[in-house]
Amino acid sequence: MAGTLRAIATRSAKYAVMEPQIFTVIGVDVGLAGDGARKPGSAVSILSWEKWQAACAALGADLPWTFRRANLLVAGIPLMPEKGRRISIGSALLEITGETDPCRRMDDQHMGLMAALKPDARGGVRCMVIEGGAVALGDAVHLL
């Protein structure tokens, strides 16, 4: 099953504004180039477009996906927090290490967002990098 990489975002530090990218390089343990907020084991965070839309619908709001503060936005795949499941994007290979639990910072973005992201793993997944590589908007995304 193939999906598509719809968007990329990085931030220079933990609480910095998310900056959209059209291309980046993902490195082992460090995550996306220029993203200063990741740590080993959760170097990359991925959000499902479809689940983001469901969260927005639950709020009755059309919010920017960057409010979730994830690195990658993918569409067309059933993204679930299945530990050990691998995902290829561009020339990078990632492994899911767990669900990205929404925190109270989500309510700083939009009141009620934290609760809207809790059902069905709408908050996305965190991943470690197995093989680094380049990724760009429109790249195919495969669940392996």
C-alpha cells in the first residue's frame, strides 16, 4: 500500500515555530536536517492527513497541520502506532517506536485540540531512523 508525503516541517528548537520545507535529509538518530527538537528513538514524528482532518472535524475548525508540531504529514496509508512497523519515505527507512501522545501544548495551539487528537491515534507516531535519506514533497510512502 502506498501513500504520499504531503508536507514537511522542522523547528530550530523545542518551542520554536514550525517551518515548512519542500525537501530535507533525514539522518540516523538525528532526524530531519535543521530540526533541533528531536532525540534518539523518536527522531521523526509522522501525522496522518486523514486523522488530522478527523481531529479538525471534531473541533469544527480548519487548523494548520503544523499545530500538531509533527515533522511529516502523510496521506493514503492507515498510520497506526504499531511498534516495529517500518515505513519508507523517499530514500529513508523509519521504524515506528510508538504513538505521539498529544500534550497540553496542543491546547495552547487551539483549545480542545489535545482531546481531539487522542482517539484512534490521531496524534500520529514517532519513529527512529533505520536508514537515512532524502525526502521531498510528493514522495511515495510505503508501510512495510
